[in-house]
Amino acid sequence: MDFHSFFYGGVYALGFLLYAMCPSLKFSRLQRLNLALAAGNGAIIGGRLGYVCFYEPLYYINNPFEIICIWHGGMSYHGGVIGLIFGLYLYVNLNKLSVNLFFASLNRACLIALVIIPLGRICNFYNGELWGRPTGLNFGVIFEGIDDQPRHPVQLYEAILEGPILGLILLELAVKGYLKTTSHLSCYYLIFYSILRFFSEFFREPDIVVGFIGIFTLGQILCLTYVLLTIGFMKFLNSPHD
């Protein structure tokens, strides 16, 4: 059995079950199941296509069959976000649900992501992938099959930042009254996830297939892009419309 794939599959399955089974005052049981399918399929398809487009477009142009071979690895969080949003929007639009319910479905996904994304990072650590940059600190980790240099356990840094720390930030925003509309939770989630991920990437090796772009990694550039796009989207929502 490939335990690496087993762990990832278990994380995806847990995310689906949490979305489908957690109680909700806004959605029926059938709607939760359908939304879980839309979100899960959208995240997987988007995550794969995001990796194809962001990280290795030339390789996949020359090897198009490899695009569907997700068991070979290669998923992008940022692509997964686009896919999840599109999947939920498609379901809501086809079933003629309200815009508020669309954002409620996104909010549900964000709260579940506070559990699922950190578990995925722990899988990254166990599998010895997405490793950190070399460090002289005494808690550096030597990852098998890479080299003998102790490296930052950046996967664990990200698990803490993208779960408990991000959850506390969103809770503080709620207590302070910043989550005034149904769109605010998902927007603030994406903004602060991107900020925390941006800083954690200073301790993470850039993806081998891309390397550094100037002084930043591709992940950092995507994070900054998502922050700007989300802020622009919030300003658009808050502006008066004819």
C-alpha cells in the first residue's frame, strides 16, 4: 500500500465528510452533500490544473496525458481555491440559490479548511516533501533522500499558521465586529491565509521546477496576487452599484 497516497486520500475524504455532515441552519442535508461534492471536485480539478498552469505548463503541453495522472503528484493550493469557488458557484447558480448562500457555502469551506489544510501539511512533513531551507537551529530536520543538511520543518510551521493561528485571527475579527456580511469571512480567510503563507515561504525551499523569481518564490507571488485580488473584490462589493 502507498501510505503517502493513503494519508492524502484520508485528508480529502475527511474534508468531504466534514462539509457534508456538520450541521447547518442554512443548508439541508442533501444540499450539504451536493455542495461537498461540488467543493471537493472543484478543489481537486482546480488544484491539478493550477499546478499544470502555474508550475510546469511546458511539460504538460508536451505530455498532455500526464495532466490526469494526479497520483504522480502535483497539486496547487491556489489552483484549488479557484476550483473550489467555481464548483460552489456552479452548484449555487444551477440551483438558483441566493448570493448570500453562495458566500455561506464558501464560509463553510473556509472553516473546514482550518482543520484540513494543517492536516495536509502534516502529511507533507511525514512524506518528506515541500521541505524547508537549511538551518543551524537545533530543531532542524534532516529529510531522507534530500541531503544531510538540517532544514526548517516548515511544513509544521505552516500547519500551525494555517490552522490555529489563522483561526484565532478570524475569531478576533468576528469578536471585533469585522465580519459584518456573509462575504467577509471567506474574504478575510483568503487574505490572512495568503499573508501567513507568504511569510512562511521565507523558510521553505522554492519549488525545484520554478526556483526563485527575483527574491520571491512562485508561492509568494501567488499569495500577494490573491491578497490584492481579494481586497479589490471586497472594495467592489462595498461600492454602490446602479
